[in-house]
Amino acid sequence: MIVGILGFKGGVGKTTAAIHLAACLNQEAPACLIDADPNQSALNWGLKGLLPFPVVGEEETAKAARKYEHLVIDCKARPTREAIKALQKGTDLLILPTTPDGLAIEALLLTVEALGDIERERFRVLLNICPPAPSNDPEQARGLLKKAGLPIFEGQIRRAVAFQRAAVAGCLVGEIADDRAPLAAGDYEGIGAEIFESMKGIQ
């Protein structure tokens, strides 16, 4: 399975999503994360060697494709329409993370527009960095996206400082000594389960 993590706007947790979704896929079969973003945030995250899967640069994609059953691509931020079209052809599933705020949703809609007539089964929106109650931003964003007819994960990812600590430590969020870390890790486990379920219909 080849999964691309794609977004027009920075600050929506694209690399964090790529890291943790690669971990989910790796539990099912060997996975590799391709860091195609010039910022190399995923490569930096993996420098300490604490992740359960390798992180490699874009130039190693062909070699990784021969060796690993699952590839997750941390795509370049703000990609061109041509790059989006290429990703559309070269991936099984595109995941579009967004925070539940107006600016991020606008950027998300631009990304979806650039996808053109892609089949609904080939992409899905991930609500990310969601604030806790009493904020109703996630619910409002979910309603807006569903009204627009966009496919969206049933689960969502909470906002948690543990994710930032995991990035600094170079590990997965579930390995951080924080009361909310297991809950944050559970959010991604739920998304991983949804990915495998969604892929049944197109494999």
C-alpha cells in the first residue's frame, strides 16, 4: 500500500500524521516512511533511531518500494497541481490532514480542488490537532466537510503536547511519559484501522 500525506497549509500536523500512520501500517506489514518534504522534518524525527520503521529520503523511494510492503510519503508542503496529479497516480490513498479552523479548511478545499475528479475512495480528510471541549471547532469542521461531500475519517486526532515531545525525543507519542500520550496513540490506532477497512474496497 502506498499512502501519501498531503496538504497545502503548514502547521496541520502533516509530518506527525505521516510518522504515526507509518507506525500503524508497520504493525500489519513492514513499512517505510519517505520524506519528500524539503524541510526533512520526518528524517530529523527518525535520526535517533527510535522509530520501529525506517525513514528515508525521496531519492530512495525505488529501493524502498522493492523492500517494504507499505510506503508512507510525507509529501512536500504546498505542492504544485502537477505534483498533486503525480501523487494521485502513484498512491493508493491520499490523506489530507487539516486543523479544524477556517484558514486550514480553506487550504484543504484548494487541495481537493487540485485533485480534480479523483475517486472518493482514493482520498480522505483527517481532522488533526483538535482542541478539547468546550471547543466545538472539530464538530463544526466535520459538519462543513460532510456538507461539502468530502470523505472524512470517523476518528480524529486530539491536540496534545505529547506529540511535540515525541518529535523532540524522536519516538512515537505512545512512548512519551505523559498521561495523555496513550490516548493520543489510540487516536492514530483508530485511524489506522479505518485505513485498512477503506482499502478493502479498492484492492
